[in-house]
Amino acid sequence: MNRFDPQRSTALAPSEVEALAGRVSGPVVTPGGEQYDAERAGYQIVRSHRPDLIVGAVGAADVRTAVEFATDHGLPVAVQGTGHALSGIAAEGGVLVNTTRMSGVRVNPETGEAWVAAGTPWSRVVHEAAPAGLAPLSGSLPSLGAVAYTLGGGLGLLSRRYGYAADHVRGLDVVTADGRLRNVTANSDPDLFWALRGGRDNFGIVTGMEIGLLPVTALYGGGMFFDGANAIGVFETWIQWTTTVPDEMSSSIALISFPDVPALPEPLRGRHIVHVRFAYTADDLSGGEPLVAPLRALDPIIDTLNELPYTQAGTIYNDPPVPGAFEGDTAMMGPLDAGAVRAILDHAGPHAPVPHIVELRHLGGRIAAPPPVGNAVGHRDASYLFNISSRLERADIDEIRPAHDRLLKAIAPWTTGGRALNFMNGENAGTVVDTAYEATTLRRLTRLKSIYDPQNTFRHNHNIRPAE
């Protein structure tokens, strides 16, 4: 049932909001309304939009109506998707379109494709594709929203072999700022198709996407956990090892400060731990075990590597599925050496005043190659992706942000100057968007923004501004 509380509404006339509620199938919620906080909540709970109203869309028609209402009233639009999909910024006012109710998957085994609705998590796509012997290029967390993840690039468990998730998009259903619902493909709208895949929600609200699936049913994967006291040796070994592995091997390494809580396995509680994650896919998975031998020789305290059905790929990272309050930042990096390891561990090791999770993801392979149909995903030439995240229940933001800045400054000699859009979750997310793209890509994006969204209606996001 639609919810509208005219006593606690916005500057919008109550009659206008009531009229909107009568035109959509999903709820319309305003500040003070019963479901307002639930509708605007995302995975990142420290920063949330405070819109003038929220439309809980149940289909593309609701999205069209919400966008038309916003443009008629000169209001900015933001979109809230499933999982991590909320942008890192906290915007005031405007219209928020919540697409989490728009869930659905249609798998076509004959073509090896799937249509995925805007609010669908990867877990559903994975499980519906599996009976056909297929898999999507999904992320490390099964509850990630498939569409938002893909529009931001989509660095998956198997990306070194298959590229970014955005490289496998065949078509997009999108509501643009003019209120039109368009089916966009490389043939129908080549410029818009290019911009949406990498430009995320700057050019419209995607209501569904057509993606190519992969002939993957299983992988060799899992994790090795090492005592943080051995972090230098593990990091240096992993970095050297990544220069030798084939494209079929994707991996990452993280230094994690675990809290001392009963929910964790006893060997991890209250300790600094190095966690190396592996995902190997090939025609013959038996090749995975000899590949990881150099890391296994370092005597992990826990070793979970095994052959897994792709439906269990989420156990590799075992990311927490619940929302949290955290501050994060990211940087693209070139080749690394022992000096880079020391710079990271000097600022994030056991002696660090603020507990962090720092991670390096190995890039290269198919990620570095141009996709069959070009898109706006940036910095394909980077060798590694660096991420840092700190939870606010363990430190204050006034401590965390300077600590992140010090670490990023320390590793600057090894960075490329770029960032990964999907990992921009920090307080500065709204001001560093340009770093997600090379200069030529950004110029093209701003030109296309001036064509498809000249009023910058879609600006409560990681905003790309229209060219003047």
C-alpha cells in the first residue's frame, strides 16, 4: 500500500505527492513516513540520502513516473539498488528511486544469456544459471546487486580470465532523464551503451540488463589465513607469485584486524591476520593445487582451498552480508615491490592506531585487454587494486580519515592516480569521481552527459557533470 504522511512531508505540495502515489504501484514515502528510514537504507549505514520523497519502484513504469515527476519539479534523482549499490555520498533532497523490489532473472540456455532485473542480487542469478551449466561474472559477495555492480565495471572472482562484468553486457533497459524507457544496445545507441557501462547511474536508471553467461560450473578456490606476524613474507611472496600465474588464476590478499568476538573462529579472534583468496577456473581444475604451492609453503594457520561448485563461490571471501558503518578508499596501482609492502604494513600493521582492512586485488589478464565492445570502465592498465576500509564502531571518523590519507600518501609512489568506481565508499567519494577515468574517457562522458542529461538530473551519485 502507498504510504504518504502529509504532516511530515517536504516543500512539495501534499496534493502533488498524493497524486504521484496514485500513479505508481509501489510505495511513495516522505520524511517522517513509516517506512522512510527503511526505504533509504543501504549497505553503508553511516551515510544515507535524505530525499524529499522516495518511490519504491516495482517495475519500469514506476521508474518512468518517478523520473518524470522529478524533472517536472526540477528535482535531482538518486537510485538505491540492492546490496552495496548506494553511492558513498549522502545527498539532501530530491527523489530517491528504490529498485530493490524489481527482482527477476530469465536464463536462456540456448544463447548463454540472462536478463536480470534492477534489484536482483547475484546469488539469484548464480543459482538460476547453474542448472544450465552457466555462471555470471559475479562478485565476491553473493548479496551484491548485479546491475549496479556491473554498471560500475564489476571486478569479479574470475575477471582475470574473462574481464569485467561490464564487458559481458549485451543490452540495457534504461529510463533516461527525459522519462523515456529505452532498450539500449551497441547497435541501437552506441554512445549511450558505451557510457552506461562504466558511468553507472549518471545517464539514467537501468531497470534490467541482458548479460552473457560463462561456461563455468566449478572452480578451485578458497583462502589461506596466516599469522599477521608473518605479513611481510606473505605479502612479498604473493606479489612475486602474481607475476607468474596464468590468467585463469584470480586472487587477492588482505591484512585484517579481527575483533575479539565469539562469532569468529578461535584462531582469528582479536588478531591481525593475512588472508589470501584464490579463484582458479580452467578446463582441468587439478592445475590449481600446484599453482598455489608457493603460498602453501608458508604454513597457513587455516587453509580452505578445494574444488567448489560455482554456487558456493561466495565462501571464498566470506564477506559479511549485513550492513555496516565504514569508511573506505581505493587506489589503482602499478607494479609492486618490497618498498610498497613496507609502506602498507607500516601504516596498517598491528601497531597502527586505527584498525583497518587493507586489500590488494590482482588485475591484469583479460581485465587489461580491450573488450569486444568498448565501454567507459577506466584504468585497465593497472596491475593491482588497493582498498582500505575501517569500521566506525571500532574508531572515530576523525581518526579514520587522516589515517587513510597517511596510508594513501605513503603508497603514492606505486599508484597510477586512478580509483575504481565501485570501491569509492568514503567521505570524499563525491569529490574524486574524475579519478575513476582517464582524461579522454572523462571528456567523452561529460559530452554525452550534456546530451542525455543536460540538467544533471542524475546528480545525487558519483556525479559526472555535463560538459559546458
